[in-house]
Amino acid sequence: MIAEPVMYGGLDCVVVRSETQTPRLAMVLCHGFGASGEDLLGLAEPLLELVGEQAEEIAVIFPAAVLALDDRGLPGGRAWWWIDLDRLLNQPTPEVQRAFRTVRPAGMAEATQMLCKLVGEVRQRWNLSADQIVLGGFSQGSMIATDAAMTLPEPPAGLVIYSGALICEAEWKERAARLVNTKIVQSHGRRDPILDLSQGQALRDVLLAAGCQPKYLEFNGFHEIHPVAIHATVDLLKSLLV
């Protein structure tokens, strides 16, 4: 397997793939707020090792988010849109929490369009159908992946939501039914101090109400990607390579 820098959809990416085999499945994993574009790169090895013999049929793409945070005190950090974490975590008034859940943040629509463009270019690059695409991410990255999955002309085959939350509530309730045929893995730590468990449960409930069947996993942990979620992701990938 090789890791190569590529630009898709105007986003700098690292792609992990076979040197010799054309991918039959592409998975896009989006990092969280304040992380570098390569923050989730370490997931490629365990995911592909657990997939086993068919690992060479998968390309895993790690895009760097559109917004650089160097001038906001986070050198090398990036975000899909700006979040005032201090206000969200230290001043969690009902108004602040309600706005986080209901308002589409400034810059998110543009970031979603770039991620959708990335998917289109990846499909064209390897002649893949929507049934050969998996979107996912961690924290803020899972939110942009969810929004893109609901926005794409053809929903992806899979969606992986690590420690996500319900945002854009009215829009997502309206569009969630588009994912009824998408295989969804969602995981959340019961002691998550960043995005409370209730926020993940709210997203799960929106998906269920729309007729989706997410594989929802709670674990005794914090704001993290738990091994149980990795194994569930591997099962999803294997199911799409049959």
C-alpha cells in the first residue's frame, strides 16, 4: 500500500491505496475540528489489516478541511467551519446549545459542496458508482460527512459517524430519508465531554425516524474512536466488497 498526496474537490488529501490494483471501494474519512489533515491517517493500517485479503481493493482518502486555524491559535489545525469551542463548552446556555443543534454554521454549505465535488472526482478517477463510496469522519468530520451524504445526487453506500451530533436539525430531518439504503455505523462515548451522548442519540433518532437502520454503538469512553467502532466499520467495508 502507498500513501500519496492528491487534490480532490479543491481539498488537499492523502490517499492510501494499492500500488497495483484499481480500487473497487473508496472510503473518505474527514478529521475533526482543530486537527491536521493527516490526523486520521493512522486508521488506515488497522482498518485495512482487519479487512484482510481484500484490503487492496479499497482506497482510503483523508482530506484536509478547508479552513486553516493558524491565525486562531491552532498552528497546523484545520476545520470544516469555525466553532467557538470556548463558548460551546464553557457557556453552554440553552440558547447556545439550541443554536448548535439547529443553525447551519457559516461556511458549512461551501465545505459540503467541496466534499461532494471530491466524491465526484474520486468516482471519475476510478470509475466507481455511488454503491462503491463510503463517507465518514470523526466529530466535526462526521457532521460534514453526514451533510454531504444527504446532499450528494446519489447517496453513498456507507456512512460512518464517529462521535457525531445532530446539527442543521430541520434540514437533516427533511433529507435523512435519502440515506434509507445507506449502511450506517454510528458510535459515541457515554462520557464524551465535547459532544454529549445526548447529541449523538438525537442524530440516531432522526435517522431512525426517517427509516434508516444505523448500527448504533455506545461505549464506555470519551470523545474518541473506539475499537468497537473500528470493527463495525470493517464489517461495513467487507459487506460492500461481496
